[in-house]
Amino acid sequence: MSRFFLSAIFVALSTSAFAADAGKYQAVLGDCAGCHGKDLSGGVTLMTPFGKLVAPNITPDKDTGIGNYTADDFRAAMKTGVAPGGKRLYPAMPYPYYANMSDGDVAVLWSYLKTVKPVKNSVDINQLHFPFNLRIVMAGWNALFFDAKPQALEPGKSAAWNRGAYLVNGAAHCGACHSPKNMFGADKGPLTGAVLAGWYAPDLTSDKNAGLGRWSTADIAEYLQTGRNAHSIASGPMAEAVENSTSQMSDTDLNAVAVYLKDLPASRGNGGAATGVETQMKAGKDGYDINCAACHGRDGKGNALFPALAGNPNVLQVRDDTIARVVLAGTRAVSTAKAPTAPAMPSLGWKLSNQQAADILTYVRNTWGNAAPAVSAETVERVRGELHGGS
Amino acid sequence: MARMLPKKDVVIIGLGWTGSIMAQHLTDAGLNVVAIERGPWRDTATDFNIAYMQDELRYAVRKDLFLQPNVEAMTMRNDMRQTALPMRDYGSFLPGNGVGGAGVHWNGQTWRFWDSDFSIKTHLTQRYGAAKLKNLQLQDWGVTWNEIEHSFDTFEYLCGVSGKAGNLKGQLQPGGNVFESPRSREYPNPPLKMPYTSTMFAQKMTELGYHPFPLPSSNLSQAYVNPLGVRMGQCSYCGFCERFGCGNYSKASAQTTILPVLIKKPNFELRTECEVLKVNLTPDGKMAKSVTYLDAKGVECEQPGDMVLICAYGLMNVRLMMLSKIGTQYDPATGKGTLGRNYCYQTSAGARMMFEGKHFNPFIGAGALGQVVDDFNGDAFDHSKLDFVGGAGIACNVSNGRPIGNRPTLPGSPRWGAGWKQATVDGYNNTMGIGSQGSSYPVRENYLDLDPTYTDRHGRPLLRITFDFPDNDVAMSNYMSDQMKKMVRPFNAKFSAVSRLKKGWNSVPYQSTHNTGGAVMGADPKTSAVNKYLQSWDVPNVFVIGASAFAHNAGMNPTGTVAALAFWAAEAITTKYIKSPGALVHA
């Protein structure tokens, strides 16, 4: 009876409807929509240090999409970065991560993509500067930085840890933003934080200051699912990742990601507390009480709506791009089904000088148990310039 | 020819408090809902920026968030013998504009009318006899306290109201309002922290034998997550509430309680900057079939729907019904007709006290922050030896100490120059006020209709308000002034003055944006425009939600009751009307 039963299940699981559903979940894990757009027809521009890249159309449209791909073509593009005709993809398409995906997961993803509505949308993908606009350059890049070998299981770790490692370093490609890059744009140092399009994607290691050392696994899972927790709230590029991807992950996978991240070895931290900044701290306290305390609290603890600044990793990163940007330009939190409010941080750039903003940020980074290097007026000036220059 | 649009299940006109409540409920019930809003989209993040929201000149003086008379004006007169003239600016009351409506700029005073309000005629007749009411057009509302109590409760929990119960299921609670009708549970949040003047007021009132309690407030005493999962912040006592949107997410409004959930629903659509011109009826006039509106580009569109919910400001509800011929115009000469009947307002007076050497710090304020006594409100006290019915809440609120509007000086002070400046410095921290917010009872000759002369930019007649304070209400208010005189005595102020209301409503100085009635609810289609479920007696697929349904106005702010009526109507639609469309009450 059991043999008959199992084979019946296998038949049921192999139907394309099941595969397409499972593939849709892979598309969520991989946040395909984040770059390729809600309808996957492409067109989202990625600003890279090497120039502009526009994500292509991956709907099954035969002329402008990937309707002419075979399953093997798709697997090769996903896992080796080589599209039909030997065309080399740029690693803005995170194939170095997708190389870790199982063939089964890539196969169901392909089943799903075949069911997506074809959209005719021709995309001018490559707007990179010379010589990066020459795709052949990527052959050399791959030789140097790309290891197509999938990540091996760690038998000494739990199933949750291994699943988390598979997701973080595979489909979810967390390091694409959170890992620092070398001068060629390849990862160096796993998940210790990186500058990204005017934001600083924070350190996800277990460092107590700059990383997630003060977060429990439940805190991490809550953040990924709802976009907020007692320590922080997602905005900027992470808001998009939460909306398109992590808020739709299963509880089991969220827990797995959290278990894996909690086990990352601590980074070298943020350099520790600011010293010799008494003047900045004094001015910063006044500025904070006037401009910030109404929402974030004089104790820096925030409340059910507004994020805490005490112990908030975004505040404590080694680089201060994100917080300087948020103070100058404001930002808006993500809205998810479980946390729909999406509160906003107002822009204060028009009323704070570079020095005032730097003083407040230095105060915030060094009060209520926080410890991080001072923020200079020059840094704020640079970020202000980037915001105005749009680069 | 209007552009014909695909049909929706429900068309909502106006997305303020009531429109948002109705839309939230009806989309939950699976209906396809479109809301058509005349004003702009407004949201806390984009429009009530905490970094510049405290701009008194822009918002309080120049009235940035309000309806402007070039969009819709009204005409006014005090009695039927006069010729009404258009109000050139909104002054006495300030209707809202845009998403959130007047619920954006309200103060957050969140009252429940009493059981004796909903059955006012029965109650007062039983207690004092019919002769006592002979000059008034008081009537029962058709809905009873026990039916609607849970709707008040739902609204209070949506908003996270901060307060102290005074009557929990019949058990009086010291420190709360012992005159309120029984409530099923405590407020969701504790009262706000009280400022100095309100604390002093409560102490003196207790010594006088009255029963002070904290004003129920939709300015939140602590951060709160409401039943929809929407989060609100703690009030920072900044004092920029009335006439302002809250930049702190701590004053309940559609934006801070419902819209984050509603706006994402696939079966909800909002069209802003679209002005509804009229509700179109079937040729026999018995059903609404669509709504005609001008979109943001001025294109005329027709939106068909199975139901039409009129959820604009109360006065606009009444005008739109008149323009659409939903119901019959009330005629004060014959008493016949229902549209425009029982227009009421608010009847207020105040007292001011000035001291020396105090530090009242009035900049610590909120919209609904203070202590109140209801010992003289409604029918909490015996009227048998008095020449009026009704009453007032008497309160010491600290709502703002803003630099332009709040410059109290001692009488006789210089009006300008260095002397005036010194007087404002002396006055600012030494002045406190108390106020009586009194009921407004309907009389035959106060009513609304369409103006015979003046039209709006689309050529439609303006609404005409014919109103003066009735003798009953003037007597009531003067009695309250007498009470306030006694109340200020124990303060031993250096100077005190109590105002007295006179006849002759003036539309220029600000008084209150509590305009009620005109499309009142009731059990009798001869005296009410909508039934107890706020469903039009004449066109049963039209519901009219708002203070337009109040059969009279009490000595309390209306929003709590407006919203309770919206929840009550929404429940009737989802539990009764959807299953069996048609008249829910047969006259």
C-alpha cells in the first residue's frame, strides 16, 4: 500500500501546477521582482559603481523576454552567469549566489516563470562605462571571483542552520547588498556591511554594536516578516526586500535565516565609542531633544510605532551614510500585512546645518549604551552632496 | 456626455472618518468599493511632516487644510425674513477638505452622546411633561443606547481613546464621568497627563461638590496598536492639534487608524480631486443608479453603483441630497418635508481668569487635554424649575499656547507697542480659561435649503443656512455663564470675566465646526430623512452618514457619535442589507 501511496504522491507533486507554486515561492525567496519589476518585464535601473545596468525582461515573451530559453538555458544563466549564445551576465544578476541553489529549486522556478504573463518590453540593459560594457570582461571576473561549486552541507550544524545558510547564500542573496565588495565588485568578508546606492547595508554578523548581536532569532524573524521589531524598522532598499521577499517567506525559513545569521562570527565592529567630542555631544543633546525626542524618546527607546535608536544597528554602523541620509532626506518604513502603518521619518536637511546634523548623530551614536565613532560635518556634507547630485 | 465607468458595488462620496469606516467594513465584507473625494490625497508621512507641521501662520491663520469658499461657499441669515448672503470666508465653522476630512484637523475630543439623547423627546416628556418642549422640535433618534453602545466602543478602540470610564456596566467609577451612560468596558488607554490649570480646575470643582473627569481624548497617552494592526505614537503635548494634521501619529484620524490597511486592499479604489455633482436616480426616483463627478482634469464621469453612501461633511451631505432630489425639502412654514430639518449648532460661553506670578506654561497642550464637569450637561440636573432644557459640559482644556493666536492681556492694557508686548509677556503664563460647550436644540425656524440666488463654480445653488440661537439655548447658555461665575470665585484670580451668549449668530468669528442635522435619523419618515440605519427613506440604496443625521446636538463634540453611527450603519449594511437589499425599516 505504501509504495502505491508514495508513487501517487510523487505524481501529484510533479504536476506543473505544484511546480509552478513552488517556483513562485522561489521567486519570492530570490526577490526577482525587486530588480525585474512586479510583472518581471524588466526596466528597473541598478546604479553600480561601473555605470547603469537595467534589469532585463524575464517574462516568457519570445521577442523581448526569455520565451526562447530552454530549462537548461535558464539553469546555466542562473548558476553560471552565461546566457544562451555564450552571453555573459553581469553579477548584478546575483548568479554567484544562485549557483548555490539546488537544481530542483531552479527547475521549479523555471516552471513558474513559464506561467507568468508574457509582456513585450524591450530593455536596453547594458549602460555601463567602458570597458565594463564589454561582456567578455566578465569571463576574467568569473575566473577570479566566481566559484560555481554549491555550498556544502555542514553536518555539525542544525537543519535550520543549514537551511538558513542555503537561503542567505543562495536564493535570498543577502550578501549582494550586505557584503563589502572589492574594487571589482566581488564580495569580500561575508555580511559585514556595505555601501549601496547612498545607503549603508548594515553588518549582519553577531557583533554587539554594529551587527545583530543584541537581536534574538525571534527579533530577526519578526523584522524580516513585518519590517519592524523592537530594535529597528526597515526603510530604503531593505523596505523593498521586505515587501517583495522576506515578508512572504514561511515562518520556518525566516527562523532558518535567523538561526544562520545569529551564528555568523562577529565582525571587527565599528571602531568603538567616539572620544574627544564633548562639544559635539553637548550640542547634539540639545539638537536631539528639540528635533528627535518627540518620536524616538529622550531615552532613545522609541515606542510601538517609532524605532528605538538605542541599540539600533542602523545607527551604529562603521559608516554613517544611512543615518546621515535619513536625517537629511527622511525616509519611509515599509508597510506589511502585519505592520501596515509605514511611519515616516521627516526630512530635516532644510533646518539642520551639516554641523548640527553631525552633532546630533554623534550624540545618538554615543548615548544610551550606544558606542560608535563620531560623525563629522564633512561626512554630512558629502551625503548631502550625493543626495543633491543624485549619485 | 459623461464618461461612463464600470459599475462598482458601492460608491462612497467623501473619504473622511465616515467614508473610511464604511469602506473598511464593506471591503471586509467582500464588496468592491470606490471612494470619490473632492480634495487631495493627504497622508501623515507626506503632508503632516513633523518638521514643519507647527506652522501656525500656514495652518491656523491661513487655514491650509480647510475647504476654501471658492470651491464651495454657503449663504447665511439669522431668520427667514432676511435675505441670505454668501459667507466670503469660512469663519464660524471650518469644514475640512481632502482625504481624512475634518477628522484631520479636529481636536480629538471623543464623546459619547447619552442614552437620554437618543430618546430625548421620550425622556424629557416623561420627566417634565410635553409643555416643557413646546417651542422645540425635539425628536427621538430611532436608535437606542443599547443598540449603539458597541459601536462607540469599536470607535474608541480603533482610535485608542485615552480616558477614564465613569460608568462601567452601571457601576459608577470615581474619577470618571459618572453622568455618562453605561459603557461595556474601560477606555483602551489611560488619560493624558494633566496640565497645571486643568489639575487646579479639577481640584476646585471637587471642592465645590462637582464631578470632574479627564476629557476623553483621541490624543494618545501612550503608543498603541489598534485592532487593525495600525500603530500610533504617544502624544507629545505640542499643542498643534486643532487646525493641524498630527505629525506624530498620535491623534486619531482616518490616516492614523484605517487608511494604511484600507488603501492596500485590492477591492478598494480611491479617486481624489474628483468632485461629485449629483447622485443620479432611476426615472421613478426610487433608486440611485450612479454618481456624476468631475475628475481632476475636469472630465465629467459617471460612476454606476449598487449602493451610494453619502459620507461628506454633514452640511454637504444635505446639499447633495437636495441637489439630487433624494427626499423632500423641509418647509418651516408648514413643518412638512424632511431635508434641511433640525439644523443645529453648538451654544457656547467662556470664562477667563488672570493671575500674577503663575507659570501655566500653556504651550504644553493638546487637542483634547483637560478636565470637564458634566454636572450641568444634558439632563444630568433637574430642569423642572428652569426655563430651558439642555445643558453644557464645562471644561478647562489646554489646547494650545501658540504664539500668534494666544496673546491674552489684561483689560486696559495698551493695544500696541512696547506696552502691549509687556502685557502679552505678563498674560501668557498667567491666564487660564474655562468654557461651556452647550447643547443646541432644534426649532422650527432653523433649517437648511438651497439658496435661490447664489451658485457655485458649477452653477449649482449654494446651501443656505437659516439659523439663530433659540431662546431655549440662550437661556441654557446664560445659566451656564452663571454657573461659571460661581466656579471662578474660589480661584481668587486677579481678574476674571465670564461671557454671555446673545442672540444673533455671527458667521465671522470662529465658534465651532459642529454643524448638525438637516438629514436627521428617526423612526418616522414624516420627520426624518433617514431611518435608524441612516438609510434614506426615499431612496433605499442611499445611506447618508454623518452629523447630518443628528436629530439635535448635545453639549459634547460630535465626532464620537458620528463615527458610532457610521459603524452602526456599516453593520446594518453587512448583516442585513447585503442579504436582502431594500428598505430596512418599513414605515
